Amino acid sequence: MDTIKGFWQHTNGKVYAIESDTFGKIIGGAGPLEPHDLQNLNDYDYKPDIVEWLTDAAAQHKLHRMNVGLYR
């Protein structure tokens, strides 16, 4: 199964590495992470434990996709 990985930032400043399927459904996440200490997206262990919280935060517009090129 193909997945898409990316960094998303919460309104509290913390960052989450999020893995989603090709339809945009979140299937795993890692974090919270410090924005100044991000690793390669493939280095994180994406867990389903926080999927419900991430999905709710995204629906409430509290998570926003990051353009990592601006932060490295």
C-alpha cells in the first residue's frame, strides 16, 4: 500500500509526523516533535494510537501541513 508522509504543525507549536493513505485518511502518526529537531520522515515509527486525536485536531483546523523546506 502506498502512503504519504508529511509534517503537520499544531496551533500549540508542536509538530507531528503523519502518515496517510492516498485518499488522505490518516493511518499513523508520531509526535509531538519539536519544530527545530525534525528528522527524515522515514525515520519515525508511525503508530495508530494517536490517529483519532490527529483526525479530530485536523477537523478543528488545529493542524496545518508544513512546508519543511522553509524550516530546514
